[in-house]
Amino acid sequence: MGRLVALDRRRLRRNATAAAAVGAALASAAGLRLAQRRLLRLRIEGVSMVPVLAPGDRVLVLRTDRVTVGDIVAFADPDGTDAVLVKRVAGVDRSSVRVEGDNSGTSRDSRHFGPVPRSAVIGRVLWCYWSPYHPAKAGR
């Protein structure tokens, strides 16, 4: 009878470990699904944000309408094209956001098309995860 109890405990321990692994996998899958809905990857096309962001840079955008002055944001082109523009927030009010490119000589921004409605803001740029101009250094 003592041997049977030991086997049952071993089996229970193994089952608990398997259940924990399955639970962790499900939580990771749920977290990944949530991240896919909240995060957007974009490729920078123009030179309006040079030197901070250059053509070919790839950025991660957090979908949110909460932005502050100084944030870099992605938003739908106000001219009605399907393009997504990336600019720095220069001003914020209740219903709109004023945006400007860092490279003011080549930037088409709020100085041209006016403030952007908050509903057009897709999100805030969190991270440039790849850049052809700033390669990662070995060991980092």
C-alpha cells in the first residue's frame, strides 16, 4: 500500500507540472494574441523624421490614443490616402493633435494639413527594432 501512495504522488507531481506548463503556454498564447491586437509594426518610408527615424527603419507602435507632446505617433494620412504617417506630437487638445516632422524642410505635417483628429491617431511609436543605418553591435 505504501508503494501505491508513492506512485500516486509521483503521478500527481508530474500532472501538476504538466498542468503548469499548459497553463503557462495558454497564458503566453493569450498574451501574444493581446500583443498582436495592441501592437503594430511599421516600416518608415520618408525622410521627414531624420535623424531620429530614417527610411527603412522598422518600428513598433502601441495602439493608443493617449499621446503627449514629444511622443512620436503613427496616424492615418489626413489627405485620405491609405498611407500611415509617423511624426512627432507638437501640441495636444481634446479633439486633435498637432504633428510635425523632425526634418522640417521635407516634412508634410500639421503646417500643411492642419491638426490631426484624435480618431486618426493609430498609436505611439515605442521602439525602432531594426534599422539599416544603425546596425546592432555584437554582444548586445
